[in-house]
Amino acid sequence: MVERQASEAMAGWRKGLARLQSIGIDAVLISMLLLMAELLLVAFSGRRGDTGLLLTAEDILDLLHYAWIGLAGVVLALGWNVFYHTLGTSPGRALVRGVPEWERDLEWTQTLRGWFAAVFIEFTFFAGWLITELDLYAFLTKFSKAADIVRGLAHPSASVLHEGLVLLVQTIFLAFMATAFAIPVAFVLAFPSARNLTRGSLVARTAYTFSRTLMNFVRAVEPLVWALIFISWVGIGPFAGVLALWVHSVAALTKLYSEQIESIDTGPMDAITATGAGTLQVLRFGVVPQVIPPFLSFTIYRWDINVRMSTIIGFVGGGGIGYILKPRVDLGEWGEVGTLVLLIACTVWLMDIISAKIRERIV
């Protein structure tokens, strides 16, 4: 009796949580649509600022009624979820609880959810065009201003070739060390970050949530920002660049590794579990053999990414070829910039070919 009551309470709690999730998703989507609609209305109204000039995208974003539109989004989301039998399934409800059978065979043009998605996509495109201030006229008619730069890049200077080659070697090894140090940490974190391995207990689910949240935060911070942090910590040089790329690589590889674990065949795990094996044995013999080849492929791909990232890390003092590229860009020495860019391009091209061959053999 007690177990039945507990089961019913848990089912009710999950149902309520799903309802809140669907309403929350709908409220966010509807609010975004209303905000984009207001932005487009203000932009095309010809409204001018205090200076008499047309409002910029930043000015318009500052004028939007975020609080009122957010409240309207919540009200409309509640109404859509309450009257979904009449209005059809909302986007949030379809995502969280699925589309009911009576609505699955309908064309998108026959559902309010379909029209909502179509309008949302259109508004997102036009709002993005305005916010990013795209100017095709300037792009197509003012190329002459960049002609000097292009001519300099097309005529590389040999004066910086020796120094560039030396720092190019440093760049490659900077990326290699960051990737190598990231592999064991990401490998360990990948297992608690995989949803299919963390459903058994509250502790496992808590570890999953914590690990995913932490890695998402680390991955959201750009390597350039991590480089600035570590430069103030350990000083200017390649070591700061290694640390910056290492932190970001751990988060990126953890995501890739964990998603690969989530897509494995559970048959070997079930068979090994049935023999009475412990958790570590199940992971060792049921999971690891399935994920090693794609893990190696992801790791090589990440090294390729780190080689390209290390160039930008050097702009702020993180070592590598970017350390001498940035001042030459600032001084307008486009011939020397062309030489350094050519070295980087050739290196990336060769690494892409080599990594593609290795991944072809592994996977």
C-alpha cells in the first residue's frame, strides 16, 4: 500500500514537472517571438533618436518592453497549454510530452504549432539581419578599401620565415600538449556525463547534472578568455596557451565522449550485468570496447581544432605563431602577415589530410 502511494506520488510529481517544463518552453518561445515582432515594428517605423538619426540595433534592443512581453508570453503559454485540445499541441508540450495521436498525421499548415514555427523562423532571420546590421551594398561596392591588404597577403615576405617556422613548431606542440593532458580528464568525466549510465540512483543523476553543468560552463567560455586568465596566473608564454586550450578541450571532449557513450549498444552491458559483474567491470568490458575507436577519432579531430585555436591564443600572449602575427597585423605589414598565414594554412591543410587518413583507419 505504501509503495503504491509512493509510486502514485512520484508519477504525479513527474507529470507536474513535465507540465511546468512545457509551459516554460512555450513562454520562452512566445516571448522571443513577441520581442522580435516589436523589434521589427520599431525598426520599420522610421523612428529616430535624440540626434535625429535612425535608431541603431542597440538603441532598438534597449527600447523593447522585456518585462511586459515576458508576462504576456507566460499568459499565452498557460492559455495554449490549457486549451490545447482546441488550439492544438504547443511546441513546448510537443517537445516534453509528445504530439497526441490525433494530431500526428496533420500537415504543419493545419496546426497552430506549425504556423508558429514558420513565423518564428522568419522573424528570427529578419531580426538577425537587423541586429547584425548586414550591409550587402557596402560588401559589394567597397572592396577597393581592402585591396592593399589583399595585395600584401598575395606577396609574402621571406623576412619572417625563419621565426615563423620556429613558432609554428611551438604552435603544433602547444596544441598537442593541451590535447594530451585533456584526454584522461575527459575520459573519466565522460562516464558520469552520459545519461544512459546515470539513471540508476539519485547520486548518479546528481553527478550527471553537476558534470554536465560544469562542462557546459567551461565550454561556454572561449579559449581566448581562458588564455587571459592563465596569462595573469602563470605569465605570458606557451604554458598559458597550453592551460587555456587544455581547459576548453576537457569540456569539448567530455561532451563528445559522453554523447558517444549514450549511443552504444546496451546488449553487452546487460549480458555482463546478468553474470553478476560490478559497475566497473560492466564499464570495462561492456562500454569501453565500443567507444575506443570513436574516442580516438574525436581526439585527433580535437588536436586539429587546437592547432587552429592556438593561433588566436597567441594574439593575447599565449605563445605560438599568433604571438608574432598580431603585432604585424597592427602595423600593417601585410607581406609578413601573408607569410605567417601561409604557414598556418599549409600546416592546417597537412594536418587535415593526415587526421582524415588516421580516422579512416580507426573507425
